[in-house]
Amino acid sequence: MGMPFTIVINLEDFSGTIVLAAESVGEQLQWMEMLQDSGKVTWKNCQLGEAMIESLEAQGLQLAKEKQEYLDKLMEETEELSHQRAQRE
């Protein structure tokens, strides 16, 4: 690349090459530290996180549906009790 402070990254599960160009040794070291610190972030972890989010969203929708069903049933029962009370009075 013609730049003396270049980091080239090749990954098995990523087609292509990632090139990070730094303007100085210090900036290159900062890139390397950040990459080492972020080593726990992988494509598989991202996919797992996405799957977990989708599952939680689906569970949330199901719970909201069940909640609405319970509220509807409660309203029906309340109306029925109110109607029975009015008839007794």
C-alpha cells in the first residue's frame, strides 16, 4: 500500500482483506490494542446475539398477546358481574 504503518487482516470466515493504515507507529499500536481488546467480538457471537434478540422479541409479542387476552377476559367478566349486580338491584 506504500504506507509504512499498515496492518493487513485476513480471516478464514471473511472473504477479502481488511487493511488498516496508520499515520504513525503510535496510531498503529492503538489499532492493534483495539483489535486485541475486541477479540471477543466474532461473527458467530454476533449471529448468536441476533438470534437471541429475535427470540426475545418473539417472546415479548407472545406475552403481549396473552396479556391482551387476559385483559379482554377480565373486561368480559367485569361487564358480566356489573350486569348481574344491576339485575339484583
